[in-house]
Amino acid sequence: MPQFLITPVAVSAIHDKLNKGPGKIGVLIFGVILIIGATYAGSGLASDLSTVHSPSILPFLLLGLALLVALGYEFVNAMATIGAADWCGLPVSTTHVLSSDIAGTMAANHSGLQRGTVRNLLMAGIDLARGMVLTGFLFWAFNRIF
């Protein structure tokens, strides 16, 4: 089995790169993208509210706040799930975690979880398991051959 050698110089260079911040240009690009996204979302909300003939937009602001709280919950839940799987050394897929979080929330609220969505989630899990088995077999086979 081939051994990969990493010299101390290479480790030091990688360590130095990982300890550096994103840099001014990276922060600037992120800020511009964030502003463009917020402007796009705000213009969409403004166009949606333009057809409403209500004296108050408070219900819509509360709805937006509730959606932000729900999005924050999904982020924290996914982060905790992925962190726990990483800590245990288990393989994890962010797509599967987030989609199953959303499906679980929809099922708990009885808000119309569709059979097609459940089928797609189950098929994705089966595909992940098949990929793991195939990868394990190929690793075993190549270790025997080489």
C-alpha cells in the first residue's frame, strides 16, 4: 500500500494558510453578495405587499420574523446533527440532514408532507447506503490487488 509523505514544511504552510483570515477582498465580496441578496429579497417582499390593501403591514413583518426564526432553528439543528455525526466519526450529508429536518417539521405540523417527497428522501438514503457499500468493496478490492 503506498504511503503518502507530508513534509513538515508542507504541514507548516497549510497550517499558516488555515490560520489566516479571509482577507479584505474576501470580506468585500461576501458583503456585496449579502447586500445584493438582501436587496433582492426586500424587492420581492415589496412587490408582494404592493397588492395588499391593508392599513398595516405588521402581520407581514411578523411572518417575516417567524420565517427568520424558523430558518435559524433549521440552521442550528443541522449544525448540531452534522457536528454530532462528525464527532462520532460517522458519514453525514448536509442535504439529507436539512431535507429530513424540513420533512420532519412538515410532518409534525400536519402541513402537507407529500408522498413524493418522502419517497425521494428514502431513495436518497438507499442511494447513500449503496454508495457506502460500493466504496467499501472497492477499497477492500484495491487493497487486495495493490
